[in-house]
Amino acid sequence: MMPADVFQASTRGPAAVFAALQARFGDRVTGNATIREQHGNALSEVPNQPPDLVVFPESTEEVAEIVRCCRAAGVPIIPFGTGTSFEGHVNAPFGGVSVDLSRLKSILAVHDVDLQCVVEAGVTREELNRSLRDRGLFFPIDPGADASLGGMAATRASGTNAVRYGTMKDNVLAMTVVLADGRIARIGGRAGKSAAGYDLVRLMVGSEGTLGIITELTLRLHGLPEQVAAGICAFPTVKAACDTVISTIQLGIPIARIELLDEVQVRACNAYSALDLPEQPLLCVEFHGSPVGVGDQIERFAEIAGEYGGGELQWAVEPERRSALWRARHNAYWAARGLRPGTKGISTDVCVPISQLAACVVATKEDAARSGIIAPIVGHVGDGNFHCLPLIDQGDPAEVANGRAFVDRLVRRALAFGGTTTGEHGIGQSNMKYLEVEFEEPALDMMRAVKRALDPDNLMNPGKIVRLSAPML
Amino acid sequence: MMPADVFQASTRGPAAVFAALQARFGDRVTGNATIREQHGNALSEVPNQPPDLVVFPESTEEVAEIVRCCRAAGVPIIPFGTGTSFEGHVNAPFGGVSVDLSRLKSILAVHDVDLQCVVEAGVTREELNRSLRDRGLFFPIDPGADASLGGMAATRASGTNAVRYGTMKDNVLAMTVVLADGRIARIGGRAGKSAAGYDLVRLMVGSEGTLGIITELTLRLHGLPEQVAAGICAFPTVKAACDTVISTIQLGIPIARIELLDEVQVRACNAYSALDLPEQPLLCVEFHGSPVGVGDQIERFAEIAGEYGGGELQWAVEPERRSALWRARHNAYWAARGLRPGTKGISTDVCVPISQLAACVVATKEDAARSGIIAPIVGHVGDGNFHCLPLIDQGDPAEVANGRAFVDRLVRRALAFGGTTTGEHGIGQSNMKYLEVEFEEPALDMMRAVKRALDPDNLMNPGKIVRLSAPML
């Protein structure tokens, strides 16, 4: 039976699709309002725009069937992993069918010798890492959430390990993709490198479901390091902390993680986790390698930190002591929210050349102070990427406007410093306006041309990434 | 004055273009037969197909003017760097204008702190590295030839350092590209990472001039390592050498170079360079890092090599002693040619998952023995990439046919092992038939769709990478 509210955004399309999908997938297709709402954006302040239907395929072939069915009816198709993106990627602004990939859950192969695995798109990074642990392997990309690997590839995710291990761009070797016409493409390969034709894998990584649906991935793995050491070190100023980061990277110290918490964030963490860290900018670092190598890295890092006025480097190798040292970083998001209960943060994600990092962070902090906004900062500073979280009472329109204006200045400032709107969250809906500031023509035209070439009917996650100059919907 | 032989492949197009370009560029455009021949393939056994004209622009804007002029006349445009590709990339199978970028020679900026530089496409890697040396920086990608950086990006080049530093895919941050319609696009950016829209930079890297002409690049640099140590070690079998490589990588030893020479190649090097290396498979390795780190790497590598029956690890840190140790590797190509004077090698470039490397190399050596072909092997084995160079008397049709059949089996064997046709040389003309074996539809259709989207008239280096199902010329 068809729920009454399915066809709010009604056209002939969804009705035809619902009937066809129900005949084929039975109760694996639903128009239930709660489930639909869960499949629109639910995590950030971007408004929820639910799809008309949600379907739960269990194989690549089923995804292909769904795409063919939607295409025949002219209905949009929105892939869904875990719904943990911030930028409205899973919203359905034109209605359509949310293709929930969470049942594509198989780890199809682990090639130990090649440090590779093949997974279905719905496997999450923590599920993968749990299954790899006994083999001494791990997959290093760690956005905060336990996201699906398909979603992580689609949004070009990264996280705290990127300074050493790269982003999803660097760790996907091959893919199975369902194209807009419902055909199943296998792109990339298992060789460690290739110069064979256009790099279709890198084209799909970060395409946010707008060029096809990723259903299977071949990923690069890494051996669990023989030794891991974590450390924290307080600095007199943000600039001193940033200069320490720059020197560490310039000297080629292969640091695995290097995260900045500004003093506002440290204060939040002290309150939230009952810590007594000095309320100064803090670097949280991690070193991976052989015992000798890690010892060498720690010694060299401590020397650099000392030169820039860093306090004592506290470090640990035992897992529990490492976790204790990194507790501030791990709880940063909830601690930040706790600074002003009842507010919501506006997620931001700029990334600048590392030489501009200190200047950009300092200017942003000054702007926050001037604007009367509490905005703690956490940064993947090895990459020049930082998240500033202005805490805004979403019920107060003036405050919302003030917060939005602050974010607008933040993004434009980062672009003026030679940076990018988004280091790792993606464009989705909310950053589309900034993509048009970041790139001049004809770069945006190139993106539109690629989009039209691979999705001529604009049915694959429409309304994301790039505005098509002549809307086809 | 127009040379008589300009219009061999005559259409109205080239005549109109010649007049227009000569009016604009004077003696920087030529139809001289010798220069034209130098701008067709001249390095490998792929037949020379010269362009109708050669033009020497001196800026991105001039390249754009040339493209607009050619487009108006419907004449193909073939970018030319140093002409050092093996696969016919610079040939003009449909005639057209060779755009020689060698005068785009400026190093526009070096951002020391960011470990980045901005160069024009005609700068070669050795020119760049000479200019960087005093700053303590280097650009690590090293195909054998002193190729132009634009050409290296266009062919997704790599070389011996890729196991540590990646390929051109990993080391280009941004680009200026002249598109098929003559517009100038700036793509990518200077941030260390970005999730802002489609990865146009990675789409252009490896596109071989078929989607546009790269005129400017922002590259990732690296600090010169504090210490460099080189080493060589002989092994009883190819398998033992490959197993050593696998263990080295699995243990996460950050080796900078790890090259295999098979015993045929070692014999060639002994003869060519008057060395007395044991005529066994040889690994040439290089370690980069701090003195402590390099010492640790050497110790750990020596232990692994010992476990697989490797002979004594000879190693050195002083530049001259390092060069002496690596002399065999440096002279490998000419030494190989010296094994059978008067012959030419057919260049090959397969790359397989590292677990399949020993099996693939051994099967290839057995095939060579069965086929009566001398085919020394040099491999970037850390990536699973190896070059087998069958030495063929190009004047003997039966021998040529035997050599071609051997290469055909080699590529198909690598593909059967899960590998790729080309790890670093590219598709060009000679590997087009193998691209169609390596990928199934609709992957090739995706490539065609991208090509048509960005070059609807098929004027950008036509006849390379992918066969368009309906030829547009």
C-alpha cells in the first residue's frame, strides 16, 4: 500500500517508479515519511529535503535495475551511504529515489600481499578495520563519522591521517560504478599505478553521486605500524603552533597526524572532559613506524616544537595512555557544542596553503571576536585544513544572519589566501555558491560538460556540485 | 615562403592555418621537413608521422591563439614537449599543427614554505631541479629522459622514485590548460587537498593532449633528504628479489627506490660498464631520511634481504660511491641495446599487482627463452612495474613479427595477472589496441564521452588513447 504522503512533489515519474520498484523489490522500497526524512539531510543545519521513496538494493545489479527504472520515468536518483555528510549531499531538492546502499555490506576480497581489499560500497570504515585487524592491516582514512566507504569515495573524504596517508583520492584503485544509463562500469585496476587512459577513478572520487553510483571499491591498505606514539604539546600562539607544523613537514618527518586545537577549543575540552590542559593552542600529534624510527621522529619533533616555544611534549605509546592524551581531540565536536548549549554549529572546512594557515586562522579568530561569535577551531593542520565551528542559536534570525555572514567571510578569506572552500566535506548543496567563487570560467564549464556527458538527463543526484546553466529538470 | 612538401596530407585546413599563423608568428611557424620529422615520433620503433606545421608559441595566450586558429580551420593540434615518449604521442596521423612548448620555459614561482612551485609546461625536470637545489628542494618524478614537465603531466609519468613519492598524478596541484575551444582554464588550486568539485586536474593528468594543452603547472616539491643512502644486493632468483620487495613494502619501510635488474640485464651492464657484478637478479635500492632513520631502514632491509638469500648488501652515502653502486641501473638502457648491436628494443611497460610480479616476470623470461628473444628486464618493482626490452632486428620481418607476438603475449599476460598495459609510458598510438583489452564497456564509452564533451570536433591530438566509435575526422 502506498502511503498518502509519497507524492508531495508529485509528477507522473515517482508514481510509475514506485509501482515498478514495489513489484520488483517488495518491502525493500518504502515511502514511509520517517524513513524518507532520515534519508534527507539530518545531520547539519542544511534543511531536510526528503526523497519520494527509499529503496534498499542488495547488489550492484539491483542498483543498475533501479537506475534504469528511474531513468525510464525521468525520476532523480540519490545515492545514500550513512547520511553523515554535512553539506546536503543526500537531500532530494527535486524529489526522487534515495538508493540506500547500506545492504551492500560484503568485504569481497583482502589481498594481503598487495595491501589491497575489495569491498561493497555500504561497508563502513570501522567495519573494514575491524575485519582487517587480525591480518595486521588497516585502512587509514578517518573522517569523524563511521561513514560508508562508498560515500567516503564519493565525497573525497580524508581526516586526521591524510598528512601521511593521503585522502580517498589516493587510496582508491578501482571501482564498480552504475552509470546514468544503468550500465555497470568497472574502472581502474589492481596495479599499483597505471598510465592507461583517462583517470576515471579520480573523476568518480569526489563526484558526489552526480556522475554515477559507486557500488564496489578496490582500496589501498597499509600495514599496522609496528609502533604508534601519540603526543600533545601546548604553544604560546597559533602562529607558533603553525610554524612548528611547517618545519616538521619541511624536514620530511613522516608524521602520521598533526592536529591543532585553538585555545577556545581547549577550554571547551577542559570543561567537557574534565581535563586541565593549559588554555593555549595545542598540537596533538601521532607518529607511526619502527621503534627506532618513531623515537627519532619524536626527538626531532620535540626539538622543533621547543624552538617555537612549545611546552613539554607529553607522549605515550600504550593504547590507553595514547587515548588519554588525545581525549581532547577525540571529543572536540561535542565539547565545542557544549560551550553554548542549545546552539548548533555551522560546519566549515576551508583549506589553505600551509604558509597561509597561521594568518588565516588568526584573521578568522579576530573576525569571530569582532562579530561576537564563539567559534572554536580544530584543524588538520598538516594539510592546511581547519574546521571553525561558529555556535549559532538557530532560532534567532539575526544571529543566524550574523553567523552566515561570518562563514561567508571565512570562505572568501581562505580563497583569497589561495585556498579552497572545502578540504574534505565536499560541495553538496551548501557550497555550490562558493564553487562559483573558487573557480572562474571555463573551469566550471568543464565540470558542466563532464556532467552532461555522463548524465545527459541530469538525474544523478541533481542540484549538487555545479549549477547547470540551463536547468534540465 | 611555403615549402613544397607541407601539404602532403593536404586539405584546405592546413593552408589556411599556415597563412594565418605565419602572419601572426612569422618565423616561429615552419613547414621545414626536418623540423616536422623531429616533431613526429623519433625515439621508438613507432613509425614517424610528421605534422604539417610546427609552431613555437611563447605564452599561454599564444597557445590559445593557435588553438583558435586551428579550430576555425578544422586542423588537428598536437602538443609537443621534448618528444621523448615511446608510444607515438607526438605523431600526426591526420596531419595538423605541432605546438612545440619548449619556449614556455619560465619557473614562475617557488613557494618554499608550501613545498610548491609554478612552472611553464616547457621546463624540464632537470632544469627545475637545478634551479631548486640551492633551496634544499627537489621534484622527485624521474622518467629516464629529461622530459618537459608538461609532457610528464600529460602522460602521467613516474619513474624510479614513485614507490615513495608517487607519480605525476600525485604531484600536480593545479594547471593552466588551453581547451579545445581556445579558452584558458585554471583548474585545481594551491591547497594541500580539496573536495571542491570534479577533479579536473587528475582528468588532465594522463590525457595525452587529447582534452587540452597544459601550459602551466603547480607542482608539489619535497625537501632534499638529510641523508641518502644507495645500495645493491644480488639474489639467487627473481622470485627471491620480488619477495624481498614485498616484505619491505609490507613492513612499511619508506624505501625511496627499489629497482630490479634481471640476470640478462646485469650481464649487459657488466659488459657495457666494465663491472663485475654477479650475473644474478639484482636489487638497486635507495633510502631517504634522517641519519638515524636511514640507518634503521638499511638495517631492516638488509635483514629482509638476508632472509630471502640475498648476498651482502653493499651500500654508500657519499654521492660518488652511490653513483658507482647504481652505475648498472643508470646505464641499463644503453647496456641492453649493446647486447645485440644493430637492433632496436620494443619498449614495454606492464605493471601488475606486486603479488603477481615474480610470476609475471618468470613467465615472461620463459617466453623469451622459448621464442629465442633476448629481452633484458629492468623494473620499478616497488610498484609492480617492469620494462622488458626485446631486442629486435627491425630489418627482418620474421623477427619483427616474432617480437610483436612476444610483446602481445606479455601485455595479455600482465592483464590476466590483474595488471595494466602501461604503468607510466601511456597509451599514445601503440597501446590503443590494448586499452580495448584492458577495459570492458562501458568504461571505454565513459572515456569517449569525456573526450567528446571536452573536444567535440576531435582536433586535440586525434588518434591517441581511445578510438572514437564514429570517427569525426
